[in-house]
Amino acid sequence: MGSMSWIHWLIVLPIAACFVAAFLWPGARILQRAGLSPWWLLICLLPGGAFVGYVLLAFVPWPALEGRGTEG
């Protein structure tokens, strides 16, 4: 098994870019609605970053919910 040819990369890179876009775009919309910066999604591109991102999302104050009571 040698190195991959340029034709392989010509096929794989656009497909990978579509998968990344399909993940990042909805996530950015969700974070914006929560009142947080969509730049937080960049942490998910790191190994183990999705877990860290979920923990941070659970414990940081959400600006969109500030001023509201806990009764919903």
C-alpha cells in the first residue's frame, strides 16, 4: 500500500468538506440561538473536543436565558 494519489485527494477532500459543513452549520445556528458565539464549534475539531464542548455548554451561563427565571 503506497501513498495515495492526487486523484484520491481530489475525490476525498470535497466529501470531507461537505461533512464538516453539515456538522458546523447547524451547530453554529444552535449556539447563536443560545446566545453563545459559534466560534465555540472549533473546539469540536480537536480530538476529544466534542466532549469538552458539551461539558462547557452545560455549565457556562447562556446569555439568551439570562434574566429569565428557572420556571421556563
